[in-house]
Amino acid sequence: MELARLQELIAATYGERDAARGRAATVAWLAEELGELAQAVRKGTRQQQLHELGDVLAWLASLANQVGLSLDEAMERYADGCPSCAHLPCRCQPAPSTAV
């Protein structure tokens, strides 16, 4: 599914409800879903990961709709590769890992 279509679908399905809920609550839901995605990636099945990834995308689309921005436009900065070094693949020096 294209990002613009995703935004249209989320707006048609949840737009009024999400607008009434407001931006702050939408950001909170997005953060909660991101936490659930992190847990699914660490300990979940492929199906759980797909479910949570879809939820994160839906909440992100809702937030973009509420602030009047296009996800397609937001992703344009990555259209030619890394926005920092302008290479594909990225040639930036990786940050030190903090993973435990």
C-alpha cells in the first residue's frame, strides 16, 4: 500500500475520532504501539511483529493527518539514500552500540 493511500484510509476510518482525541493522545498511542512493536521484535512471532508494525504505521498516519503533513513528503529526504552523507548505502560512521 502506498503511503498516501494509507493516510487516506486511516482518515476515512478513524479521522473524526482521532481528531477529537487530539494530537497529544495520538502521540501517546503511537508511543505505546512502538513499545508493543519493540516487545514483539524481541520476543514475538512474525505474525505479532506484523500486527504491531501495522499499528505503528496506522498511528503514524493518523498523526500526520492531524498535523496536515504527507508521509510521502516526509520520506522524500530518504529518496536518494542517506540524507546525511548522500550515499546509498550510507557511509556515515555508525554510532557506538548501546544494545545490551
